[in-house]
Amino acid sequence: MTADPAAVEAKAGAGAASGLTLQLRQVAAQHPAARAPAPLALKGVNLQLAAGEQVAVIGPSGAGKTTLLQVLACALPLAAGHYELNGQAPWKLPRRQLHRLRGQLFLAPQTPPLPPRQRVIAAVLAGRLPGMGWLASVGSLLYPHDIPAAHDALAHFNLQTKLFDRVDRLSGGERQRVGLARALLAPARLWLLDEPLSSLDPTHARQALAALTGAARERGLSLVATLHQVDMALAYFPRIIGLRDGQVAFDLPATAVTTAHLERLYGQQPAERIAAPWPAGVEAQHAEPAPPVALHCR
């Protein structure tokens, strides 16, 4: 039986009363893997997010979506511009304050950095680490004790039967869902999800987005997700940002996004790419019947 997201939060002890606000003004940044003098991945981006708001960022490959999330996660310094997170300029804070601010963020990359020999229960409970002291963190990783909380978080992604499996026995899609399940236990006020559906089939993708957006909404958390699946973005997010060539092409309510907007955003790419279908065979080898979103930036 799938537990209510609010119950998972209570067990996790998250205690976050509201989401974070953020503001970007004329922000420019290089891709995390770029070397000077590589072109900028973001060029003069302006963006505001209210506490508790949920936004999907869409756009073609190379548009700067991952770089944007790295900037929002305080993991990538700016080349130019100004960034405020909850009214604070992260890169002007003393190191200890920046560390504490990063503890309020949850960044889920496309490929979660899960140790292959780790048990799933330990991997999921690691979502709590930013809110724990050093000794408690080590103890939790060595001797996971809150089995019900981990079970409930995994149940939202139809993975509760994998609780004691080793990570290296999971499929790519299952590992991605384990990484997303961490969010339900994290003491974060801003979730940043980078292509959280990239390894999921349509059924598990819908299940994952419903769990993540529902939990964020109930807790009042802020949520920014980059997606290639435009139809899913329009279905689950009230606000859509189109990013192209490192710049904001449009920032609209989902109900106002038209085919013309998408055609301009994706250029000459075929209509089926705009719809962003899942690759054939995604999760097929390990698919399971489904019932009716890490890396911590520290």
C-alpha cells in the first residue's frame, strides 16, 4: 500500500514549512564540464520562482537546462549576472553559511551517484544526510534503522520490494527511481530534478511525476524540473519555461503554450521529437506492473 507523501515527510522529520524563492538577473554561466574559452551555456537568463512554485524547463539538447540547474543548486559559479536564493546571494556568503544553504537543496541528476554495492534502503535513507550530524550520518549508512520510512518512500515509485536489494542488481530505470525516492526523505525546500524521466517508461514516468509534484505541493516546496517529455511537462506543471541557446525563449502558464511556441523552441526538429517519446525498450527488461524524483549539493 502506498503511503501518503505527508506521512513520509513526518517520518523523515523534514520540517520544511515552505519552499525557497529564487531570482536570476542577467545570469551567464558555462557548462560544468566546459573549459575556457568555451561558449557560454547560459546567456543573460532572467528568472523568478516564488516559494512553493513548480516549474518545468523544456528545450532541445544543448539549450543549457543542466547548466541552469547547476546554477540554481549553488554548484556552479556565475560568469556574469546576479543570483539570489531566498533573498541571499549564495556566492557572497561565508563558506559555512553557503554549506547550510546548500543543505536546503535537493539536486537529482539524470544518473544518480549510487554506490553499486550499497543496499537500496541505505541509498534512500541517504536523502536525510544533509539534516544529520557526522556521527549520525555514518551510523545511518552503516546500520539503516528506519525501515518504514524507506519502504514508504520507495512505494511511491513501485520499488518497495527492492528495499534490501543491492543497487548494482537494479535496472537503470530502477536506479533512477531510487534516486528520486530520496527526495521524499530529504530536508530540502527546493527540489531540482534533471531529466528525471530519462530512463523511465511512460507508466513509471507518470507515477514518478505524480508522486514528486504531489509531495512538493503538500509540503509547499519549490520544484524545478528539466524535461524532454513535453507532454508530461504540460500535464504536470502549471508553468513552463522554454530554453533555447542558453536564453529564455518563453515563460508561460502551461495552458498558454501553443504548438507554435514549441515549433519555434525546437526549430526544425520533427514533431515526434517535440512530443519527446520514450526510447523503445526503456525499462522493458525489468518492467513491473505499476499501481494507479540524488546527489545533494553540499
